[in-house]
Amino acid sequence: AATYMGQLVRGLERLHAMGLMHHDISLENTLVDAHSRAIIIDFGMAVKAIPTATDFFDGHHAGGSYHAVPLAARQNWPGKCGKPMYMAPELWYPQGSFDAFAADVWALGIMLFMLLTGAPPWEPTWGPEGAAYNHVKDGNLHGLLLAYENGPNPIPRVSENAKDLLQRLLTVDPRQRMTLPELRAHAWWQQYAQYVNAA
């Protein structure tokens, strides 16, 4: 999981550095090549994130280069798109603008959840409905994992560092959501540095 996560993060960093939001990050849009490297595919929903006059973060955030972009539909870009299970809350309930890059980070958190547990965090077609999603929305990912660990089909136990990382990636308020630079500084990343930094 750490090896693939490191490769996916590097791919997203490259995209974001070019001002591109993938807009459909998912395990379904990831391939593993002949050298066991995770490759991000399917750029049909990708969008160029042209900065607006308003910084989404105030410039003091670790991801200070992130900007809001209009959510309103433009030619060839429906705004609200992607697979329901991976869509960030701000895409379900648009309020005029959203952070294009933070939405990709949310999807990355969903992918890490599945890489660590072997299960989706909630029923893929639900979107932001049901008790499982509410655990995440309320900042109680620990409770969600505990329910799954002790449920009828238990998932593998997840370390405390991993739980903290997942909660920060899956933070409903995109202004508080972890950025990619913060991810690299997290204790989980440091714990598995030999894997996440592997070629």
C-alpha cells in the first residue's frame, strides 16, 4: 500500500504542478505496469485549474499555491463528475467554487482506505449518505474503522498513524484537508519512507 501510495502521490504532484486536476482519481483509473509501478490513467475528466482572484487557502497554508476554481459548468467540463464513492463532499454539494486539487486529495484518501483494508469505506453508489459516510463527515474515521474491524466481515486492523492520515485526507472541509506537502510530512509517510520513496 505504501509503495503504490508513494507512486500515486508523485503522479498527482506532477499533474498539480502543471495546473491539472485529474477529477476522476480512483483505483479503477490506476494500472500497474510491468515493473509493478502504479500508473494513473484516463484523463477524460481532467481540467486545467485556472486560478481565480480568490486564494482558496490564504497563502499561509502548506499548500498555499492551491486556488479555488469556478464549479459552474463550462464547455467540455461538467464540474460535478467522477465516481460517486471517490467524489469529495464539495462536489456533491457545490456552493459556487471548490479547490480542484483538494478534491483529488479526497479521492486519494479513499484509495488509501481500500489499499489498507481491502474494502470500500461505504457502498460505492451511496455517495454522501448513510452511517459510514457520517462517521467520516463527523471526523470519526476511528469509529468507522472500529465498526468494520468488529463487524461480521472484519477488515484488517489499521495502525494509529494510518487512521490519523486517513482522517486528515478525508476531512470534509477542503480548507482543512491535508495537502500533498503535508502528506509527505506525516508520520505514516515517514514510517514507511523506504516504500513510499521507492522508485
